[in-house]
Amino acid sequence: MFVELLTPDKTLFSGEAEVISLPGVNGSFQLLDSHAPMIANLKAGSIEIKDNNQTQSFEIKSGLVEVLKNKVVVLV
């Protein structure tokens, strides 16, 4: 799936991923390829983006995630 991790100032990540772990306000969750459409609020914590056995981590204070048509947009 294609992932974009955006702040008001810049793009922190843009590319393909196999798994994304996110700190949701109701608990942590993961997104996999072809996930159902959704919108969720995020709380302070760590976002982990995994692809090809490589993991990138980003610390956030809050945010919003949208999943639609195998594209994930995270606004932090």
C-alpha cells in the first residue's frame, strides 16, 4: 500500500509499506495491504512503517489517519 506521512511543514515519509502501526486514541492498531476504508484519530506515540524487513519509526503528538483505495494518508 502507498503511505504518506505529512506535517504542516513537510513530508516525513512517502512510499510503499507492508504494515503500519499507529497509536489510535482507543488503542494501538495496524494497517495491512487492502485495508477497509477508515478515518481515525491518533494520540501521542510512535508510528512504525515496515517494508522489506526495514522499519522506520516516527514520534507524534497527535494526528489523523485516512485509508482509502489502498492509500494511507497520516496527518500529524
